[in-house]
Amino acid sequence: MKIGIISDIHSNSEAINSVLKNIEKVDEFICLGDIVGYGADPNYCIEKIKDLNCRCIGGNHDFAVVGKVNINYFNYAARAAILWTSRQLKKDNLNFLLSLDKKIELKNNVFAVHGSPQEPILEYILDKNTASLIFSKFNFKIYFVGHSHLAECFSFNENNNQIDYINFSNGGCIEISKNKRYIINCGSVGQPRDGNPKASYGIYDLKY
């Protein structure tokens, strides 16, 4: 079984359509939040996610639009986009955002969250120190995360306690090892921030 991992679409209809056209056949999709924010097509992007019938969690922009995250957390441009988005959304799409969970379990010990296990909405995992804290505090095999718009992976080797970092800004893949645990960010569909302007996504093959 193959799962398509998408995150941080940010109301970018061209980007999500590009991903869906490009991605190989998958059995289902998981969306890691921030469907809306910044871009011009929030209703279209929410409806596209609903059409995919994928499991979806909420991000900070999604929850801010419906009043679940304080808008003062955001910079001026993000606040303006959130306020604009809240006025554009159809009622059923607002209700969809309200219904989103903060975390989902893909299979035993494999989870997905927008930010991090310890702060599902707002925390960024950007360095080995943060990753090390999470590996020490939480029991999991894989955590898929979004939020940073950076395609990357932190792995923890249980044999020697070493943490390794892999940058996926130009693509790539990893094979899941029995003696390692992983925090994986598949990057942003709608607003990449890793120096590569192409829409980013991931595929999780459950045979591993």
C-alpha cells in the first residue's frame, strides 16, 4: 500500500493540481495541514482535498481562519491572508476546517502531525537539538510533519544514539531501517522554502 503525503498547500490551486498530475498511483492521501493561507484559491483547495477523500489534519493557518489559533501569532502578511480567507470560504468549507484533528495515526507507531508531537500546531522541527528532544520524549517509529515547508528527515539510530540529517530539497528517498526512528518532512506543495520552487510531496510505501 502506498500513501501520498502532502502538506502546506496554502490555497495554491496550480501547485496541488501539478502534484496530483505528477504523482505516481497511490492508494490514499494524507494531508498534513495548512490547506489555506497566503494563496488565492482556498475554496478550490479545500474541495480538492475533500474530493481526494484523504485523511487530513489541521495546520496553524487552517485553525487561525476558524478562530482556533490566535491571529496575533502571525506576521502582517499572514494575518492579512487569514482574514481575507475567512471572508472567502463557503460555510461547508469553514466547517471542514473546524472538524480537522491535530494528529492521526497511519499505522502502529506511525503518526502524522502538522508541527511536532509536543506542539502539534505551532512548533517547527528545524534542527538536531529539537529532533533529539522529540526522539527522547516520544515513542514512535515514524512521525510525518509539515509546517516548516522544508523537505528533510531526521533519523535516530537506536544502536548508537546518533541523529542523522538528510536534506530532500532536490528529491530523494530513504529505506526505513529496523534500528532507526524517523521524523520526516515531505516539504510544501504550495509554498516551498527550501530553495527549490517545485511543489514537494512524499510517498510512504507501507511494505517497509
